[in-house]
Amino acid sequence: MPHNPPLSIDQIQAPIAAEMEEFEHKFRQSMRTKVLLLDKIMGYIVKRKGKQIRPMFVFLTARAARPEPASGDPLPDATFRGAALIELLHTATLVHDDVVDESNYRRGFFSINALWKNKIAVLVGDYLLSRGLLLALENDDFDLLKIVSNAVRELSEGELLQIEKARKLDITEDVYFDIIRQKTASLIASCTAVGAASVGADKDTIERARLFGEKVGIAFQIKDDLFDYGTAEIGKPVGIDIKEKKMTLPLIYALQQASWLEKRKVIFNVKNNDGHRDRVQQVIEFVKKSGGLEYAIQTMKRYRDEALEILHTFPESPSRTSLEQLINYTIEREK
């Protein structure tokens, strides 16, 4: 593949710029509530939105998967509701996640639990969840609700599987892929499946779109794992996964290559690092020396290529091109 410099999000968004603007306005409106405290928190949540990658996947896939690509025609309301449904349910899981992780920050902002305490954060998560469910039910979007509810179930299962495995640090590559397929990939897969389903695509097309999203999600998560070994302090602090005793692909591969004694020493350092920089650094050096990073990069690129292969079964269109660029953006991003 020719290597062009990654485009900016605005350039990638071009085919759906109008939809994204309309979505932002609709989503802001849908978050309004008469309860003053809740309205304040909702305003805070809307304000700290990130790059809006999830709605972009929904709208671009909807345009790419339309049964008859009517390029200029506006997308149906169902697509907007699908994107809102994913944002509501995903935000609910993030708010709850921060409580579980006792995390005070999210994307450089204070987390809800840091500002308003755990009890309120849990209730806000429940509120967002019910807003999403009602949005779907009031409009009879049962197919979209099924896709997104499945993703939330998978997210929770993946999180619990990771917690269970982190205690023993006995994660094999297979288990690692099970975890990230559920924890990260299921969400992107639900975006692409919802996009296709919202424009009335057939079952086969929806499944292709879902699988495409899953492959992108796995590549995306491996990229995230690689940040842990980065030289620049970007996105998240270097070594944070090791400090949190999370077994990621570079480390799993490196341990597979190690002698029994070396393996024991590294696992001891991961288990008992207590945030000590030198112990974390030793683990990072071990992974680099064992070829863990190269292996993870190759694996990430393999998933990217598989995603592109599925994407190319869709007819050529500006949206398909943007989806290609979005994949490359997610694995070449610097944070």
C-alpha cells in the first residue's frame, strides 16, 4: 500500500460533514433534562466529547452500505438515532468504568465520579443507559437496539474476563484476543453494523459491516497497547498498562519467547511493581529486546489488511474511501 501522510479528521469527515453537524446538534438536544444537577452533568459530558470517531463510523458505513447508493440523498433518521444510541450507551459504560477503576480523569478532563462522587456517577450511567433504551424503543428500532445491547453485554463480559485473568497473569494470546474482541472491537463493530442496519441493508451486508468493524477495533486496541511502550508521553502515560498489571500483546508475546527463569522474574516485576518506575522500565526493556513490539505491529497491520479486504467488497464511493482513511488514521495516530 502506498504510504501517504495521515489525513486530519476534518478531511476524512468530508462526505458526512453535514450529518456530523446535524448529529451534534440533535445529540446536544437529546441530553437536555429538567433536573438541574443532571442537566449540568449532561452539559459537561457533551462538552468533553473526543474526536467523534464512533458516530463517524456509523455515518460513513451507512453511506457505504446503502442498498442503492443515492449519494446525495440525506441519511434516514434511523441512522442518527443509531449513532445517538451508541453514544448514550457507550458514555454510560465509560462513566461506570471510571467508578470501577477509581479514575479521576478521562481524556484530560475530570471524570464524573471525581467531580460529583461515585453515587451520582453510577446514577448518571443508569440514566444514560435508560435514555438510550427509550430512544430505540420509542421509535421501534429493535434491530439497532439488539446490536448495541449485544455490544454492551460483550463489553461487560470482556472487562470481567480481564479482571479475572489479571489476578493470575496467565493470559494466553487466545484469551487476550477474546478480551479485546469483547472490550474494544465489539463497540466499533456495533457502530458499523448499526450504520448498515439503519439504511435497510440485508443481513449479509450488516454482518460484513460488523466484521469489518471488529477487525478495525482489534487493530485499534493493539495500537493502544503499543502506546504503553512509546517514547513520547502521549495519550496515556508510558507503562500505565504494566502498572495496572494488564497483559497486552507485546508482553504476552515476549513472555512466550522467554526462559522459565526470565518469565518468573518479569511476572514478579509486573505483579509487584507498585508503580516503581525502575521495575516498570525493566519490563519495557524486556519486551523491546524480545521483539514484542515488532510482533504486535505486524499483527495490527494484519488486522488492518483484513478489514480493508472486507471494506473493498462494498461498492466504491467517497464514504468507502473515507473509511479506508479512518482505519489508517486510527493505527497511525499519535495519541
